[in-house]
Amino acid sequence: MIHVPEELVQSQTKYNGEAGRAFVAGLPERVEEFLGRWGLRVTGPSMYGMASLVLPVRREADGTRAALKMQLLDEETEGEPVGLRVWDGAGAVRLLDHDGATGTMLLERLDEARPLSAVEDTDEALGIVADLLARLVAVPAPEGLRTLGDIAAGMLADVPEAVAGLGADDAAVLRDCAAAVREVAGEPGDRLLHWDLHFGNVLAGAREPWLAIDPKPLAGDPGFDLLPALMDRFDPERLLRRFDLLAEVVGDRRRATAWTLGRVLQNGLWDVEDGEPGLDPAQVAAARILLARRA
């Protein structure tokens, strides 16, 4: 028997409804299937994120330490093995095996007790993210991934209805973010993006000091990858300096600014869709700082 953490049950129910409940209910059977199929034995307690259950395992045949990851397949998660295969361990966790029908993955085992979020010096942690970002976005995206061009078009189409339900200040920020995206939407980029590169999604490893985990890959402009790390330990007084550090990695600060505002737009639209009373205050503050620099 495996332990399915209640937090995972709650997040699956909240965000995925009946599909999430079915995913959770099927986890014990799925674990047994892949332990047998891939010759694994569980070596420790269950780990989890918002969308996945991860079990520490060891291969019976050769003793290799690994991690068995199970998650609900959707447009974000289905690209994870594609991206990991392309990166092939260069800056990201290595994919050891994969089942396309269920999205189940066998991953290189990293040190879950040593996330980058445990590094107290924020500038040091951000420098590590910048180094990983440079390596990850250096790779062209393979065919078949979701694209930033499609995402941007969908976001811009949703703005008029979304702002109608917001207060004046939040609505103004969302409109300004949308205006920035319109300026660059015609050149959405073709790099392989992680999409969720923040301190909690970087773990210490044996093969390399730090490696990225849990990508939600898409094809697009590297500027769309900056916001998650900028919002770690958000400090408005240091935002521009930290933004410039990351923007230097991706090359074009103007485009990086526009696509970072695009991430604020994406998150704001999700807030509206989820029925939140307003936009996230920290992200609104970040957007206003970047918008003021553009003025």
C-alpha cells in the first residue's frame, strides 16, 4: 500500500474535479503496475507536488536510485517527457523511462532534502536559476509542443471579459500587460521553455550541483520564463536588478519585459477564472515596476 498525501487529494479535487478524483483513486493500482513493469522497489515515503505523486525507488536489476513520478495528463504535463528527452540531463533531471499512455515517468533521483529554496542568499539562488535558464533555453523546441503564440492569442482574446469583472486598478494593470504582449505577439519565439523555473523546482544532485525539475515545456520566447523566479522572496526594491540579471541571460531586455508582463497577464486571467476577488498584489506590484520602466 502507498500513502497518498491528503494535500494531493485536495489539490486534484480542487483543480481537476472528477478527473482528479479518478487519478487519485487509481494511484495504488498504477504504482503496483509500474513497480512490476520496471522492476522497482519503493525505498522511502511518498513525496508530492500540486499535481503529482513521487516515490523514491531503486531498480532491482542494478540498484539504480530513481524517482517514480505519476501525474494526471493534461496539456501542461504531457510535454514534460518530451522536454526532458531533449535536454537529456543538461540542466534538468534526466528521464530514465516513460509510459506515454499514463504519463508515468522514471526519473533520475535528486536530493529532495536540498531544494534551491533552502539557499538563504537570494542573489546566490537567483544566479543558479540564471545559469540553468541559460542552458535550458539554448535548445530549440521540438515539434508538437504547445506554443507561446497560441497561448498569447488566447490570453489577448480573454482580456475584455476578464477586466469587466475587476476593480479599476487591477483592470488597468491587466490591460497594460495585454498591450505589452500585443507588441511582441507576432514573434513568440521557438526556444524550449521550462515555464515553471523557480527555487522550489531546482534540486541538488550528484551528477551536477543543481538541476531543474517539474518542467511544463512549451515553445516560445525565453522572456516568458522569468517571472516565477522573480516572485520568489519578492522584494520590490530589488526587482529591477534581479530582472536585469535574468534578462541578460535571454538577451533582449525589451522583449523580456513584455513577456514577463505576459506571465502576469496569464496568472491574472487565471485568478479571474478561479473567482478570486482581485489579482495577486505582489504580481501587480511587479508589473507596475516593469511598466514604469517601459514608460
